[in-house]
Amino acid sequence: MIFLRGSWHIPVLAFVLGGVLSIQEGFTFFVFVFIMLYWLINYRRHLLFLFILFLFGIGGYIHLSPSTSSFYPQLLDHESREGTIVSDVTETAQSISMVVKGEEGKFLVRFLKENENDFSPGWKHGALCTVKGKAEPLDSARNPGQFDYRAYMADKGIHAQILINDEAALQCEGESWISHLYDTRKQLKLTVKERVHLGTYIWMEALIFGDTGLIDASTVEWFRAFNLSHILAISGLHVGLTLGGTYFLLYRTGLATKKQSKLFLLLLLPFYMFISGGAPSVMRAGLMGVLLIFTSSFQKKIPLIDILSFTCLFLLVSSPSYFYHLGFQFSFLVTFSLLLTIPILKQYESKWMQSAVIGMVSQLSLLALQIHYFYEFQPFSLWMNMIAVPYFSFFVIPFLMILFILSLLAPALCSVLSRAFAIVHESVLSFLIRLSKYLDYPWVIGELPPIYIVVYICFFLVVMRNWEQKKNVKAFTASLAVVSVLVFYSSTPYFSKEGVVTMLDVGQGDSFVIELPYRKGVVMIDAAGPPIFTTNKEKTAKEVILPYLQSRGIDHIDALFITHEDSDHSGSIPFILEAVDVDRMYVSPFHTEKYESEVRVERVSAEQSVWVGGHEFRVVHPVIDQDHGDPNDNSLVLDSVIGGKRWLFTGDISAPIEREIVKRNRIGQKDVLKVAHHGSHTSTSEELLKRVNPKIGLISAGVDNRYGHPHEEVVERLTEHGVVLLQTNRHGAVQYIFSGQSGTFSTFFPYNASRE
């Protein structure tokens, strides 16, 4: 295999493309097949190389294909099961979690605490356990754009969870040698926490131990928004500093010979990878470090690109779940891109220019994937990277490593220095966050499809090749093509004749998003918040509504209707107003809630109309001079024709209000009825159904909600009238995709008419 020297990345790329091919469907599948065939034909003159690429591609297709098996049904057959703890035992104030591997496979066990100090000393890695409890499926996404926890865990081979609240339900004996390493890591964290200032320890835990849980959520979001998350992920920079600092301390000071220093580093690296949390970026950098030290000891010089390729292949073969890990994808893609940058960097003598090139290449290499996963990016994030990366690289990380060592050797000195660091770091970080507010112009593009990612990467490689060859005009032209991929995709809604009405699954609440054809307007009707007893009030907005809007490339809402002020209809409004540009809000004359926003609020009542993009929304209720004294009965009721169908949105009005609307002859026959008050028996009267005579009934209700919505008598009444029911508690999000005067209803979960 000597002829592959410096080219091992090509077979590994074939292996990865085989994995990508295994998860594609339809048109995209055939596009990837075409790309792979075209790529292979280029090597037709090298038959042995071609054969190797073919084998690697087939191997990747088989080895990396997603698992379709689930042992959840088998778990249901047992009230008690045995297994071995195969993960660290993680603890929070509310629960203790661990992964247990039994005969059926791996499952998550979560012990729900009654007291904060609850813990069993027998719960350790490698312990053989007997678990008593009901196996349940993991939570899955119920809306487009929503994070899918079930799929995320399935990629790790975990398909079920068992919740327990009694220590007797989890009896364990024994432990493995790895548990001692976990104990050492926990003890190190406790020791350091006791000896350093809390403000410093928060960053130590993130940048030394690989756990960002203590960093304020808004700060973590700031890092993500400005593409600075790589700073929080322990990576090659941290490993490089560790190796360099240790080597200097041992060899340059004369404490050890070169051979002894390298041997110590070979022993140190695996321990460091474990202590720092074992993230994919750490594993990549650590294994590359081991290979570099090992090969240099035998006087064998292997190209860095080959070492990266061997590391990638080893991790994917040993653990296919890495293939689906976002950190793994980002780490290897940016490292590969930076290796391609080495010849380009030699063209510049200025260190600042080289830093700018590294920052730009890092950003561009990850941009397509970032948009695919997070739907947006900050165009000015490059400038923030040019400031933040040197600051963290040359001050924060080295200083924290010194403090870590001092916390073990000189606690008193460490305490003083850690306080000083906390003051300086907090000031600098506050300044950067304030500065970023002047650069905060996110470009919301939407969920970038795989085919666009492929085209983007192809153009990016053309840029790199021409840049390396100093063909600057061609490189600039190709860079315009890179940007044009994103511009073209973000503009597709404005050229699409399709419109979409989406009833989001927000649990026990209402949220509708209406996207008019050619993006002539975006309308929202209600934005539910979480249940009133939920501490995290922004949960529904952050986890459901905003991800959906961003996945659709929506950063502007033309009209936001709030039917009434109850939390299950308006609880997420403050967070929507903060994150999205809203032209105007419409409320009833009796709406009492006020919002801290400069958005114009208009009060509308019966017989008024709101026009958005040439589309009419007619207000049916309430009448301006009739206050019913109940927010539900004062709900806005809207009438509109969308996609050739007549719609009625009813808020939470009760049966008496429905009869009043019918009596006043304000409505006629409708095709689609948003069933009032989540299907409560206090609404959906016979009088309304006879007048409206709907074909489709939409019910937004939470799964197993405490109110029992929709009530059985309402479902029976609707069924007797021949109404087809689409319910979020059964079907997840419901969409009506239309073009012109016709359209189709679809549900996030498969709809089976025979079971409805």
C-alpha cells in the first residue's frame, strides 16, 4: 500500500460517502450514486486503486448504515431485566442516569430523585444490575425542525428508557477498572472546584473536563450563534497545548530525555482523553498525537493527511455511531480543510493574515453543515472569531491549564490567581458580548438539503485548489459560486407557488403558521407556552416554534394573531418577539396582556378584515361592545380561504359563543375547522357543526394531558358528522401543503385511516 502514501484520505472518503449513500432516499440517492460513479471513473486507469475505492465504498455503505432494529418490543415482555452499566453514572439535582446493556441491547436507566443527596454507591461502570421497571420509548421529535432525541439516542444504539424512583428497583454488584478512572475524574473535579474561584471553575469544567453544563445558557447560545462553539469543544488546540507544555517541561528543562518524554506523552494522552470527557474532537486529536509520537519514535515520517485518515477510519470502524455525531463531523471536516490550507498559508508572511485565512477556511468548511443543522449563520462571525480565538488560544486555555496544575500543587496561589482570572475573563467576555450586538445580523436560510451540501463542498474544494495554485481570479469566481448556493436556496420560497399551513404540536396549546405562496406573507395564529407549572418558560419557543420557523427560513412574520391571553395560546409570544421580526400583532378589544416590544398592536373585532400579501383574514368574533368577561369566550375567531379551502380558527370559545356566532349568521359552510378549546366538551356544539359542516377537524392537544382533551363525546360528535380528525396528540404536527386551489394534508407521524 506504499502507492497510497499521502492519498489515504481518498479511500476513507469513499468509506464515508458509502455511509452517506446509505441514508439517502429518492432523487438524492441517485445523485450520490452518480457522483460516486463519476469519481470512480476518474481512477479507471488505476485498476487496483479503483478496486480499493469500491471495497471501501461498499464497506461504508454496510457498516455505517443506520440501524433499523429496535429491541423496545422485547423489553416490554419483561418486568425485570439484567444488564451491565456501560457508561459513566451522571448525576444532576433532579436525577441520576446511566446506560445499561442487556441481552436485548442498550437502554437508558434514569433514577428520579426525591432528595438531592439520593445516590447508591453500587451504581458504577461495569456493575451487573437487575432493573425493575417499565420500559418506555424515548421522546421523539413531533414537529419539522425539532431536535429528535429518540433518533439521537438510536444512533448510539439506545432505543428505550426505564424510569425508576426507588433505589431498590436498581440492584447492582461489582465494578470495572474503568469505574476507577471515572472516580478519579470526579475526585479531580471536586478537588479543583474546592480550590478555585467559582467563576473560574465554570470555565475549567468546560475547557479542561469537557462539560459546559455550568456555563450560562445564554452564553452558550452566544457561542453557537457566532460560530464560536468550537472554542468550548476540547479539541486539537487543547491537546496540542498539553503535549507542547508537557514536552517543554520534561525535555527542554532536562528532567527527561527525548525518548522518556515521548513515552510519558504516550501514557499521558489516553488518560487526558478520558479526563477531558472523550468527545470526538478529543479522540481525533489524541489519537493523531499518539500516531505522530509513535511514528516519530521509529523515524518514520507519515503525512499528516494520512494520520488524520487512519484516525477517522479507526473511529468509524470501532464505533459507527460516530458517523452521526455532530462533533465528529465538524472536527474532521475542519481539520481536513486546515490541512489543505497549509500550502496557502505559506503564501502569507503576516501572522494576522495567516490567522484570518485559518479562521475563514474553518468557517467556510463548516458552513453548509452548520446551516443544515442550525438553519442560520452570522455573516459577521468571522470577525468575532478573529478576536475570540486568539484570546482563548493564547490566554484563557493556557492560563486555565496552569491553574489546574496549581490547584493540585499550590492551592493557595491558585486561589488568588483564579480570582484575578475570573475578574479579567468576565470583563473581556462581557465586552465581546456587547460588541457582538452591533454585529448581530443573522441570515436565516433554513434546513439545507444534502444535495445543496454536496454542491457547496464541491465549489469549496474548487476554491481551495485554485487558491493553492495562486489562481486568484478563479478562486474568487468559485467563492462567488459558494455563496450563490446559499443565496439560491434561501430565495427558493420566493419563487415557489406552494403555500403551507402548519398546526404545530406544542403540547397542550395552539400554534399555527401560515406561509403564503411566493412568500408573500407569513402569518402566525397563537404561540403557546409550556404548562404554567413549568419553570423554563421559553421551552416551547426554543424547542418547537423557533426551530420550525428557522428550518423554513422564516425570520419575518407579517401578522401575529393572539386569540387570547391564556398561556397555552400566548406563553411564547415574548420569545417570538425577541427572536423574530414581527410587523404587527392583532388582538381582541378585550385582550389584557401587555408585551415589552415596539411591535405595533392592533385591536380587531367582528366584521373587520386583516390583509396580508393580498390574502384576507376576516374576524368573526368578538363583537367590539360585548365583553364576555372570560378570555376564552373573548377569543379571536378568524375566517379565511387558504389553498381552495374555507378555514375557521376558533380559539377557545365555548358552545354558547358558537351558538351566538351561528345565530348572528356570521359564518357559513367550512372545509376545515380548528376545533375549539383543544376538543373540550364545553365547545364544538351541534349548532356549530350543522352550520359549518366541516370535512376536516384539527385538534391541538397534549399527549396524555391532565384535562383529558379531546373529550370522547366531542370526538364522537365530530365523527358522527363525518369529520376526519387530525390531532397533534396522535399525529404530531399537521400540515396542509397547497398550490393554487388544491392541496394535501399530511401528518408528522404516519396517518392510518383504518385505525382512526
